[in-house]
Amino acid sequence: MALSFKEKRELQKIVASKMADLKSGTLAFKEKRTAQKELKAAFDRLKAKIELGGESEALQDLLAGKFNDLDPIKFLVKLKEIVTEIEDLEPTKPGISLYMSKNQDKMVADVITESALLDSGVIAERAKPEEKSKKEKEDK
């Protein structure tokens, strides 16, 4: 089971505060040791949950770039399957970034093409049903 947002945020706060305490250099030996133990425990808990997602073969394929040749819709479907499987979006972010950087030109071309088709009225069937009926009444 993946960490909830609240649990992640609490662990991040612990890490940030303990790091600040340790960097300050004003802690006594016993306090420093306690802060180090708490910091290690928070990191271990975060790391353990991240590694759970690492067991997913589909996630490993995403991170390796095996889905970079998919169309955007198919990629999103695959991404949804992976997120559902590992119950967390965070481990997929490097794979998403890799996909977007590799397919940037293709995605821009698709957006420009669709925009041009919308402007020319070729994709009128995508209009909302109430908009279509108003337009049809105006035309009559």
C-alpha cells in the first residue's frame, strides 16, 4: 500500500526539520543522535514505499522508456494502469517526463493539427450536444 499524501507530507516535514536541526550545529551529542535516528527512520519509511512501486514490471518498462512510441492516448491508458497497480503517481513522474521530452515535437504537431481542424470547422462533431442543437436551429 502506498503512502497517502498526508503521510508523505508528515515524513517530508520530519526530514526537513531534522535536517535543519542537524545543519544548525547547535545540538548536543544526545540530541544530535536522536535527530539522526528520526531522520533515518523517516527516510527508510519513504524509501520502502517507493521501492514497493519498483517491483512493478510495467513501472520499470515505463521508466526504461518502452512506452515512448505509443500514441498519447494509449500512453495515458497505460499510465493509468500502472498508477492503479502501484497505487501512487509519484514513481511514474520520471517516465512521464521522458515520454514528453521524446514526443514533444509529435505532441505539438498533433495540437497544431487539431487546432487547425477545429478552426476550419472540420471537427464540429466534437461540439457539445446543446451547442449543436442551437447551431442547427440558427441555421434553419
